[in-house]
Amino acid sequence: MNTTVISPTCSSPRHERPRRPTPCVFAVAVAFLLAPAVAFAQTTNGTPDDQPAIAPQDDVIKLFDGKTLGDCYTWLKDSKREDPRKVFTVSDGMIHVSGDGLGGLVSNKRYRDYHLVLEYRWGKRTWHDRENAARDSGLLINSNGIDGGYDGTWMPSIEVQIIQGGVGDFVPVPGKNYDGKPLPLSLTTNAGRDRDGEIIWQ
């Protein structure tokens, strides 16, 4: 029941900001120009999708064709499925995420049993509360539940952190299911605590 989401962000739970979701099996190249977040999750018009999740077989599933946002929709905390500030755009064969707002780019289809390949590049600026902070984004995988299920921003998921100094950390992103109840979320790994006392993958 996983889908795909790419989220821009200007803060992080570590800095009292919501977290984001992550993806499936495909080859994706994404360039972040500012302080975005990327995630892969699943929803269809805010309701559960009863279509079976796609499991990659022999071929690579490319979520990004280098020209469009593909079979994905945007979700921003303040404008929901509208993107009036053009937070997500495509140019020069890359997805550019301005980071001007909290949210993500979400796949319309669900995926399972995948191995994700993601390329990213930092941009030059950050926004709002994070204007003078480290550039921060994330890839949200195994996303389920409702759009904005976590603080109106992301679906419940596991974030693969993309923050300067902490790329690759796993961060649980709790949130609500379609029935409004907390969605069970678990991750089994060897863990420890970072300098802020947060639980991190070893």
C-alpha cells in the first residue's frame, strides 16, 4: 500500500517541523535547488486505492521522465493539491523543488518490494524559518494514510533524511489513516541516539 511523494520543506522535526514520506523501485534523478523534501507515497483523491500495489519485475520503473512531474500530484500544507507558487517544476531534465512551503510530490500509484535509486543536488537558498539553517529535505517511503496525515503536511511514512550533515538517517513520520485514527508505523533496525537525543539508524 505504498505510493510516492516528493516533498519540499523549509524545516524538520529535528527543528520542530513536520517530516516527509518515501518511494519504490525505479530510477529517479531529482535536483533540489533549495531546501525541499522528496517522498513516495500512495493516495488517489484522498481515498484508499483498492488497486494492487505494483511490484517491479524485470524492468526498471522510471517515475521521472526528465520532462514532466509524471503520474504524480503535488500536496502543500497551505494550498493542498494546488501549487500556485510553482514549488515543483521541471527544467534541464531535473525536478526543481524551491522549498517555499511544506509538502511533497506524491505518486498516484502504489508500489511494493522495490529498490529506489535517487539522485539529488543542493541548491543555493533556504526559506522562512530555515533561511540561515542547513538545507533540509527528505525522501518519504512506504507512505500510507491520508494526505497531510502528519500535521497537515505529509503522509505517514518513513523518511530517508536529506539534510546537510545527516543524509541517510531514517525518521518515522507518524500520522492519521483514512479513518482518522493513528496509522501503525514501525521500523526494525539497529539504532542509537544522535546529539539531540533523537533515535537514529546505526
